[in-house]
Amino acid sequence: MPRPSDLSIRSKFFGLMSLLLIALLLATGIFTYQRQKEFILRFAVDNARSLATQLIETREYMSSVVKDEPERNYGLVPQVVATQVARRVTQNSKFYVRQVSLRYRNPENRPDAYETAQLTKFITQPATETYGIVESGDSSVFRYLLPMRATASCLECHGSYQSAPDFVRKRFPPGHYSYNYKVGEVIGAVSVTVPIKDLYAQLGADFKLDMMARGAVFLIVTIVMGFIMSRLIIEPVRLLSGAITNVTRTGFFDEKLPQKSHDEIGMLIGAFNDMMDELSRRTVQSREADERYRRFIEVAASAVITFLKDGKIVIANEKAEALFGRNRQMLLGESVYDFLEEGAALRERIEQPGEFTEETTRQQVVSAGGKLVQVEMVVSASKADREPLFTAILRERHGA
């Protein structure tokens, strides 16, 4: 498996863009989900508050206008009317609404543990409302309670036993805890319950659609940006890399790349083309100089050889062939130090620290067959692209 650093620019770009967009999609998804949850909770609170307020207003209205009617029709009792209204209003919704009280008369109004705790708080710590998400078995439910406080009309049935209507006294004897309320005292609460799964059902559907839409948009953005980046950046860089590799392999500097823009990529391609022109020009000049040098040493009156620092001969003229008694093919690649009787000393001087410039010495050349030829040798150094070159001019000393 290739390392990330060995992947192509195209793969790295698409990989990084994909990771970035996935992270962005997840971040926006989490943010959207939290916002929708908050919206659903506000929606539940607002609807629960509206239902509870309507129920309390209905109850208070009935208690203020209904007088003797409950004696003949129990269904006109304010609490009963409010309960029936709540059932009708919520029959097609997920909201379950009822009235609860710690001092209830109707067993259906008996509070559960959560409602008991909240009613106790309303009495000891006055509050306008309370709500929250409560765990109920394996599920969660939204709970809302709005306190009901006794008014003067409420005391007609919930005041003293003596002042209560006959139908109330018949059902609830003296000493029942539903009597003796005072104005402003918490008489109970309207309790609203709705399962969380019902609240979030619509949220889940909307969230899935929203994430699908965002994912589609991010995918389109990735494809479009990938196409643009590939066309404007990755492809020109790939062509440039291929051209440099080809030049390195072949040594030809004639290849040019089309410059289609004047941005950073276009300037880079322009610089590459200028570099190819300059290298081509310098290569031609170098070849011409080498050719002139070869012609020069060929017509030289003395033996001339060019060698590297390790003594390897790279150029030799006809005079050198005659002096060493070997043809040019045999000389090229051989060490000049092997043909000099004091070659080791010359090599030591050339390789010692410091810059070697030029020297003139007397040497004995070991020619073919072991014959020694006395020569005067001038060695000079010149700088090349990679390593220094040394040129030796050897003149035979006659009569020495």
C-alpha cells in the first residue's frame, strides 16, 4: 500500500477535499440537528402552554358564569367541562392533556410521581410553569405543567364545606382535603404529555432530507472543484513534471509547454520554457567549444591530453597517441598516472587540499614496450560542470 506522500497530487487533492467536505457535512449536520431539536422543543412548549392556558381559561370562565346548573347537569361542572374540552381539542394530536391535583376529587386527576414532585414545587417555590424531557421506561416523553391557582369563583366549590353546593356536599363529606382552599393558592395544574418519538418523527424525516440535500450539494462542489483544479493546476503540473523527466532522460532541450495563462502556474511554465532555451543555447555553445578544443589540440605541435582528477584520460590528440605508443581508443579511460614514472607524485599534488592551478615539471613517459621518453609537461586545471578537468601538454626533450 503506497504511503500518502507517494500518492499523486490528484489523489491527495481529492482525498483532502473529501475529508474536508465530510467534516464540514458532519459539522453542519450536527449543528442543524441541534437547531431542529431546539425548534421542536420550543414548538412543544408553545403548544403545551397554549393548550394549558385554554384549559385554565375555560375552567375559570365556567366557574364564574355557571351557578346552579351543575345541580341538574354534572357535565357543567367547570373541571368536567375543562376536561372534556381538552379531550376534544387534542383528539387528533399527539398531546395528552389532563388536570391533576394533590387534593383531587376525581381519581382520574390523581398525579403521578413526576406531577406530584412538580406540584409540590409550585406550592413551596412559586413558578409560572415547568417542562422537561423525562425518561419513562424505555422511552422518553416531554412533560409540561402549568399551575392552576384558586380564584374567588373556585372557592364556591372548594371553599368551606358549609358554603359548597349541595351536589358537592353529597359527594364529598366534611373534612375532605378538597375543601378550604384560599384565593391564590395552588389548586392543581394542567399536565401535558407527548412522546419524544412523536415530536422527533417529523424532525427525523426533515433531517434526513436536509442531509441528503447537503450531501448532494457537497458532492457537486467536490466534482466541480476537482475538475477546475485538475484542469487549471494538476494537469499543467503533471505535464511539467513529465517534461522535466523526459529532459533528464534524453538530454534534449527542445521540448516546450504551452503557456495558457499568466498566473503562478503560467509563470512556472514560462520559466521552464526559458530554462529550456537557455540550456539548449548553452549546450550548443558547449558542444561548439568542445569541438573547437578538439580541433585545436589535433593541430597542436605537442602531445595534449585531458584527464580527470583520478587520472582517467578523456581526450587525447594524435601526438599523444604517438608519444604513448597507443591508439586513442586504448588511451581513453586509462589513468595518465600509470604512464608517468613520477605519476604517483603528480597525483598526490593534484589531490592534496587546496586548489590546483598549474605546474611545469619534467617527466619520463613510459611508452609502449617500456621505453622511457623525457618530456617537459605543463599541467593546468580548469573548472567543469561536475568536477575539475586537467589538461597536460607534453613536449619531448631531445638531447637530454
